[in-house]
Amino acid sequence: MHIILKLRGPPGWHSSRSFLRSQKSFIRHNVDPNKRLASSDAPRAQPKRPRGNSWFFYPAALLALTGAGCYAYDNHQPSRHAVLATVRCSRLARAAISGAIDYKRTFARTYGSEEDRLEAVSQCHVRSATKVLKALLANGGIYIKLGQHIASLIVLPREWTSTMAPLQDKCDATPYEDITALFLSDMGQPINELFDDFDPVPIGVASLAQVHVGYHKASGKKVAVKVQHPHLVEFYNIDMTMVQSTLSWVKYWFPEFEFTWLGEEMRENLPREMDFVHEARNTARAVADFENIKTSLYIPEVISANKRVLIMEYIQGGRVDDLAYLAKHNIDRNKVALELTRIFNRMVFVNGWFHADPHPGNLLIRPASKSSKSSYNFEIALLDHGLYFDLERELRVNYSRLWLSLIAHSSPTVDADRRRYAEAVGNITLDLYPIFEVAITGKPSALADVSLFNIFHQAGTFEDDEPKTNIRRATGMLDMTSQTEEEMELIRNTVANREDILVSVLDVLRRLPRRVLMVMKLNDLARHLDHSLATTHSSVRIFLITSKYCMKAVWQDEKRRFHEVGLGNPLLTSHLIAPTRRAFATGYSQVTFIELMMDWQASLVKSTAWLRGFYSRGLAGAHDAAAGLS
């Protein structure tokens, strides 16, 4: 028996005290050890738990786990962060995957006609864009910024841009309790010790911050207080990773539609926009750049700045495209459009350092004070200086030369210059040049009277093609008329319905340096505001202002080159530079003369509108008609 026990037990088991105690126990209770060992090999019956206990045990365990989870969520930051990060990621992932599947199914179906196919694709656009919009709105912050970028990509189908358009103005405010907590952590003081009459309701909410109004006790001034949304820092890394992963998924499922550059741009620029100390430095530099310039630009004073709280001068004014506000203060909308164009073109072509987040919400207008440097009866306040780009000299000069070639009448030499500088500016090859030109000018411009399909698939040599639309041929931007509804609809439909054209447009976007894209965005803003202000001058008028600043940039570069060639000899330099100076002066004078003629025509149109309004409704009607309100 002992041998059997030794083989079955662990080493040394037969000589342990526990073994002796067990033997005594067997004897004491008259139990045969052989029977006990045999019974140990048989499966043991589990003790029966009363059935009523399960009704108590499982709900109690669930309640305990729920309570522990709620406690960890409320009191343990890492747990809370993990839960929210998972939820935020799952929202966008679900929208992206669902949209990808929807597109694959839509493209794989067979349709009875081309109209049916286009309708199905359009509905798929709407469904997918709506799903993404809901996910972006639910997550907020950086995701709103992503949606704003999508809304500004005019090359996307209209269903996408129109669906995302509300994100330009629709952002949820951070609760006031969270704002007060941020002030305590970042400023070391409660709000009521820093401000009087601090309005808990923000006057503006953007994707990264919101703005409150109060009276600053230290300076005694009415101020605008820009406060960053507190959750941005907490989720920045995970949100950016998710955005870039989602764009990579899009590239994987649809290789021809690559937007990974958008995620890279956000990763690079968002940290700058989220640092209000950096914004204060940008503001100071912008003030210095315009310090000795007679301009209508006004930049609000920065009173105090730290990383997440910016205190600045409060500006009372209206949106720059508010025609009713302009009419109330007798501000000429034509002059507003022209002055805005001058401001941004000086930044780009003269200063080489420009505001990179231009949209009407960042521009306020107000009547000029007596101490103003403005040449007109208004000032334009430029807000939100978080993001600026520099433009190196060579790129700036090449872009200027490209623009001047677009202004010139078409000829073999001019056409060659256009393509040469397009390649120098953005690596734009011959096949992509027509798309690039349309993107810069906003219309087919110097290309021929053919459908946009032919425009995009030929290199601009259309002399032998038959006209397929009623669009008038133009040989340069000075020869263009205002963009018609037919032209705009043609461009939209062709880009939306022709996948090959859309792919080419996206190829142009990938090739262009981000700074050139931002310059083009400024051009778009100028065109948009010129249209929104219902100006009475030709749409070409703002192009002329850009041309004059391009001339200045080229002239400055030519002077530099001649000074280098002259080796410091003033007489030699003056001799070399004289022909270029005369050519520059002649071109500048010609553009100035054309400007004067266009301004005279614009005044004539406005006067005609005034007389028509006076005839129908008296002085009130005349005022509204001249202001573009009727």
C-alpha cells in the first residue's frame, strides 16, 4: 500500500506530516484508506447551489462591475481617456468602413442607363457624407477641422462639400464649468479675479477654441478672450492617428483617391494653431509688416497670451460680406473687395509671409476712426493669426511670373512661359497644366471653346477644335468676362461625373506645395468675397491688383540680380537695369489705366442702379439699389 501511495503522490509525500495526519484521520473515522483512495479517482459531484442564489449573484456582480466602471470613469483619468478614445475611434471607423462598402457595392452594380448610374452614385455620396458628418460632429475638435478641410476641397463631389459646409459655422461650445476649470489650471486664478462681466456664453465657437467677452481688470479694457477647448490636448494624439489611419484606409480601398497629404498637413499645422503663444508672436510680426503702410488693415492688440488662453482687444464690427452693415455705414462694397485683395497680395508677394486660414469669419469691418491709417472710411480687422506660411523668394518670383503670363494675351511664347512656370511652381506636367490653370483662374480662361473634358485632356492647343459650348474663348485673364452659370455648372458636372478628370485634379493637389495651395486658397477667398459683395466692377478687376503685386515681386528680384551682376558698381548697375525699369514702369502704367477704366465703369453701373431704385422707391430705394440690397 505504501508503494502505491508513494507512486501516486508528489515527491516526499509519503513521509510528510500531512500524510501521517491523514492516516490518523482514516483510522479515527474507521475509513478504509484503500476505499478512500479509490473514491478520489472517481469524479466528484459538485455541491448543488440553491437555484435562488443565481438570481442574486449575477445581478449583484453586474451592478458591482458597473459601479466600479463608473467610479473609474469619473475618478481615474486613464480609464476615462481609454473609454472615450475607443468610442471616438469607433465612430469614425464605423463611418469610413460603412462608406467604403457602400461605394464598392454602388460601383459594382449594373445600371440600365447612365442617368441611373449617376443618380445611384450621387445618392451614395450623400449617404457616405452624412455618416461621416455625424461622426465628426459627435467627436468635435480636430474632427471638425477635418470636415472644414473637406468642405473647402472644391474638387470633391458637390454632395460631399455641401454636406460638410455646416461645419464651417457649426461647432459645439465647451460647457462653462470646463472653462472655469481651465482658467484655474492654466492661469492660476478664477475668472472673476481676472475679469469683470465675463459673459459665460461665447460670442463665437470654432473647431479649436471659443471666444468670450469681458472686461480685463488689469488693463481696464473690454477684451475678447479666446479659450481652447480643454479636450483637444487630451485626445490630440489618438485623434490625429485615427484621422491619418482613416485616410490611409480610403487610399487602400480607392487608390486613385488619395488624401493622405491632408492628414500630414493637419499633423504639421495643428500644433501651431493650438499654441496661443505662437499666435501672439504671429500677430506681432503681422503688425510689424504693415506698420509703415497706409492700409485699411487693422490687427487687434494682444494683451496677454499663454498656451491655451489668449486675451486680446475686442473689435466691434460686422462681417466683411454683410451688405446691410456696409450700407448702414455708407461703406463702398467695391472698395472693400479691392482693399482685401491688396492686403492679402501684399502679404504673399511683398512680405512673403501670409495668413493661412482665410475665410469670411476671420474678417470684420468697422468704420474708420480719426486716428486710422486707412485711406477709406472703413477698417478691416483680421483675426485668428494662429497659422501663417512663408513663401521663399524663388517660389514667390516663379509664381509671380506664372501669374503675369496668365494675364498676358496668348501666344506661342506666352503659352510656353505658362507651362514652364507651372512646372517650376508645382511640378505640373503638360497633361495636367489645363487643370492647374482652371484651379488658379477659376474658369477655363485662356483655353479654347470646347467642353471641359477636352480642356482637361489636351494641352491647351485647341485652335482646330469645334466649339461644343457657348463659352466665349479668352486668350488671357484680361480678356475674360465674369464666370457664367453655364461655365460653373459645366465645371462642376464634368469634375463630378468624370472619374478620370477627378483623379487628375487630385494628382494636381498632391503635386502642389502646400504653400502654393494656400496662395490659391487666398485667390479663392478674394473671388468669393468679390462675388458675395455683389461688386459692380468686372471680375477681372481683382486680378489686376494681383498682377501689380506680381510685378513688384519680379521687379524686386530683377533689381537684386542686377546688383549682383554689377558687383557693387552703381553706374554699371544703373546701365544694366534701365531697360527693365522702363518695361516695368510701362506695364505697371498700363494696368493702372485699365483699373481706372474699370472703376469708372463700375461707378456708372452703380449710378444706374441708384437711378433705377430712386425711380421705383425714392431715396430709400436708391440707397438700397446702390448698396446691392435690391
